[in-house]
Amino acid sequence: MTETAPLLSVRDLRMWFSAEKKDIFAPQAVLKAVDGVSFDIRRGETFGLVGESGCGKTTVGRTVVRLYKPREGRILFGGVDIANLSGKDLAPYRRRMQMIFQDPYASLDPRMTVESIIAEPLKLQHVPKLERIARVWELIDRVGLKRDHLNRYPHEFSGGQRQRIGIARALATRPEFIVCDEPISALDVSIQAQVINMLEEMQEEMHMAYLFISHDLSMVSHISHRVGVMYLGHLVEMADMAELYQHHLHPYTTALMSAVPIADPVKAATTKRIVLQGDVPTPIDPPSGCPFRTRCAYCTKRCSEALPEMKEVSPGHFLACHVMQNA
């Protein structure tokens, strides 16, 4: 990366939701989906966000593009804090940030044609009609579909083609930043590589930044420059992809890495899978101290007393673990 100033800086981001009451006389419970997350993304960079289902990855993505208004924290986009903007003040940033959703069918309106779906963001941005048509034709070519597809409806396409339509819609406003929320998890393996390669080509050509959300570490390692590991609403480790793969330190990251399939059968036979004991705690009533302590083999008394701070243990490698920071 030639630029040093981040395009996106997230600081102490919190997104909490009110949980359903089981008793009308009980106090209001709060689900802490994201609880104090900080990271930077530079232009042309892909920041991968990994973790188990329910750890808060998607909530982070939806919050940084302001589909949700955060409870606390700062979202600096191009140096401007957009966390509390709304209406006309937020509108210019909507054009610069887009999102590719996980389900390529549920995210497309079944009553709209492909042309209408791709043109909708441009229409909302008051782009003139002739310019919208030219842009739609350009995008349909770019994502590998045909122009005679424009008058068809989403149900007439395969999953991979529907995701290409979703990508074309996200690219319509020429964004600088895209949140890719598990964009390939609903696709066949043979199609996944095609979509990933397309995203990489577009990033190189347009110098966009991606927040790539996934539970698949092998795919994240292929596309990401840096990676953050989330657990129960917290970032527990963050580093360059190569550094994280070779020198992961957090016990949770180590467990995730042990689950990545190994192509070499000899090496795979000698590699031990780490199976975590117990269930993920509920974010409505998280454990005191370190959120991972109830499943950690290295837990100490201090782990139950204080939340570990994210500290830089080597250049560019950040870790939140009382035990491994001092190992």
C-alpha cells in the first residue's frame, strides 16, 4: 500500500440491541453484538474479518456503512466522522460506500428486472437517465453477464449469476469502499473462485477498499491483506495475513487455524485439530473479563477479572490476551 492515511478508521465501535423480555417486570436486557471494536482500512486494501457465526462480524459491516446507527464509537471515512450523521449530511457518503450481501437471492427484489436493480442506486443519486443506461450496460459487461439478461428477473438466474448482479449493483455508484458480507458462502465451490477473482480484478483496477467478512479462513487468506479475528463482539487478534497464518497467538485464532483444511495428506495426518469445549456464551450475558475465558485452556484468575486490551506485540500484530501477551 502506497498510501498511509486510512480510508476508514473505526474506533471503539459499539452496537447494542434491545433483547426481547421474557418477563414484563424484568429489566431491559441488552444484546452486545459489537462491543469496542477498532481497526483501519486503507485504499486498495482488503481487511478480512473472521469468526464463528454470531460473533458480530455482519453487525460491524452493516454499522460501518451506516445501515445501523452505532450506540458509541467513531467511524472516520475519509477523515470525517459519519457515526452520527443522518439525512442529507450522510447522503454523499452513501454513494462512496456500498455492500454486497450474503444471500444473492434475498438481497434482490424479485419484482424488479436486472436493469432496474442495477440502476436503482443511480436513480436514488439523481443520475440522469441516459447516463444510468450507459452505466448499467458497462457494469453488466464488467461482471460477466450479457445485455439480454437485463430484462430478466432474479429467479431466472443461478446463484453465481445472482451474486454477480449484486456486485454490479454495489459498483453502480463507483464506491471507494465495499463491505463484502460472506459474498460466496451461498455459492458452489466451483463458482466461489470466479467471484473472488472478479473482486480482486476490480479492486486492482478501481483501487477500492474491501471489508471481507467470512468464516472461511482459507478464502480470507486468499483475498485479504490484513485480518481481524472476532469473538463475542470483540476483536481478539489482528495482523497481516501472512503473519497471522504463521505466528497466530490467541488461543481462539489457533483453534480456527487448526480447522483449515490442508491439501497435503501427509501434513494433514500429523496436524491435530483443536476442538473448543463448551458453547459460545450469549452476548446478552457475556462472561466477565475476557470473553473467551469460558472456553480457553489457558484461563487464569486475571482473565475473569479484566478485559484484555488490544496491544501491539510485534510490528502490525495486535493481540488481546492476558496470557499470550506475556508469553
